[in-house]
Amino acid sequence: MQQLADSTGVSRRLLFQAAAVHRYGCAELVKAAHDGVLAMKHCETLAKALPHDAQRELLAELPTMTPRHRHDLLAIIKGDLTYRTRTAREKVGP
């Protein structure tokens, strides 16, 4: 992965984020990521946190959102995803 990142001039993290968007995101979210409508890290968060229908709804509302509203909404979604991930790991245990 590092060789691919070096050859394309991007970070490994960006490659992993793009892979997650392609794997979990709806087609519209993948397009938004490629077009730069949202940062790749935000697209990754949406892809992992929301089902495809909810992803499409959020993308449809983006043009009407203020930058602050968009930031706050993404922070809430990211926090929820982090919480769900943490609690799932705790259930598995050591």
C-alpha cells in the first residue's frame, strides 16, 4: 500500500479512506468523493456510518446546508460511529 501511495503522491490514509468509500458507499457518495464535493475523510465516515438510502438523503441536502451545519452534522455522525465501534469492541472483550 505504501508503494501505491508513493507512486500516486497521496498518503496511505487517503488510500484506505477511498477504499472504504468504494466498499461501503453508495454510487452517489463515491461520485461526491471523486468530484471533491466532500473531503474523503467525511465520505469515509458517511459510508461506514449510514445505509445507502441515508447517504443519498444527506447528499441531496448538502447544497442547502451552511458550512457550520454540515460540520456539526458530520461531527455527530463521526461521534456515533466511534461510539458504536467502541461498544462493539467492548462486547467482544479481550
